[in-house]
Amino acid sequence: MSNRGWYPGHMVATQKTIRELAPYLSAFVEVVDARAPELTRHRPLASWVGKTPIILVLNKNDVADPAATEAWIQWYRQHGITAVALSAESGDAQKRLRGAIRGRLKPPYRLSVVGLPNLGKSTVLNRMVGKNRVRTGGKPGLTRGPQWIRMDDGWEWLDLPGVVTPSKSRDWRLKLLGVAPLESGEAEDIAERVWQLYHPGAEPEAWLDWGKSRGYLQQGGVVDRQRTADAVVTGFRTGSLGRLSLERPGDGGDAV
């Protein structure tokens, strides 16, 4: 099935807008997840933007394995790709991203932020243009309609409508990261996979013991499997279970 056949209408519009506006932009800022930066790239983007440079933002680096993130930054540098690791929630995000842009480009700066759902595209843009200037939320496609945002210092940002959708949305890691929807009944399998990453060699369903210790119980003292699985997934996403990355350079993971 072709991509055009299953993209929602506003996502097709995003692709068309990117192709049309690329020649007028200094660069595209592609937001990926620092825990799986290649998995969360959108490979067709390179063909959409033509010769316009792409600057990678490895967002959510505060919950990624620092050693893995540094390895990715070095890997991208070796491949001639400008990449910066940051947390869009951090106060220094604007300074870090602007520094990376200035290191790659000369003014004037006319840029657009793009990326897969729920990786922090709108949050990154908000950091660059001012708090709450762009609506954010967990529902993919919340941003609607191209919008130019011109800053007093001459920087210009294009807020594009919609989002691009991962073609490999069945990959369990995309579901864990929140890029693809987590379907009913999948949380337990993903919780098992995550627990094995945090605790290699752990007994099967050891995460249920953790749930029991947290008091996630049903009547009769039986562990609530769904609640525990959801807590494991949330613990990974927020970093409360520890900083963990899902891929490293050389793993062979393909962008989506």
C-alpha cells in the first residue's frame, strides 16, 4: 500500500507543503527521540526537502543513556550530519539549538521544525519562539495550518500543519516511545521487553513482583497486571525507572 493511501489528509498536506517551501528555508529542524534517534527519523523527509539542510535534535536526552547519546552525536558528526542533544523542557534548550544552527548556517535564519508524533516538535518550537506560542498535546496532528512566526531578532520559524506518520508503526519500540498507538493488550508484552532491558536475565514476568511491591493489587492480593504494565511503560517514558536507550550506532535500526 502506498504512503499516500494511508496518510490522513492533513499529513499529505504536510508533505506537499514541505516540498513547496523547502527552497525558501535555511534548514529543517528534525526532532527525534534521543533514546532511538534513527528509529524515530522519517527517511522520506530527505527526498521531500531536496537540498535544504536537515539539523537533528535528539530530544528527551534527559531520559536517554548519556553514553549512548554521546555515541550518536559522534556518529552523526562522522557522517556529516549536524545533531544536538537536548531536552525541550530544559531552560537551556533554546541556547543549545541556536548554537547548533549558527554553527551550521549563516543568517538569515528561516527554519521549520518537523518530526514524528509525540517527539516534542511543538515543544521545541515553543522553546524557540516563546512559551505557549504553539499548541501542544498528546494527540498527533494538533498543529493546524502553516504559520510564520517572526522574531524581533530576525529569526523566522515556520510552523507546519500536522505530522508525518511512521511507516513501521508496528515496531514495539515506537509504541513504547508513544510515537505509534499502544493497542489494547499490548502493554504486558512491552513491559516484559522493557524490564529485560533494565534487568538483563531477569525471570519472566519479574515486573509483576515490582508491581506487587508498589501495591498494584486487585481484590484478594492478586497483582493488577494491566496497571503494573502501564506503570512500567510510564516509568520508561518519564525516566523514573532509569535512563535507558533503545538503540546505539551500529545496531542496524532503520529510520521510519
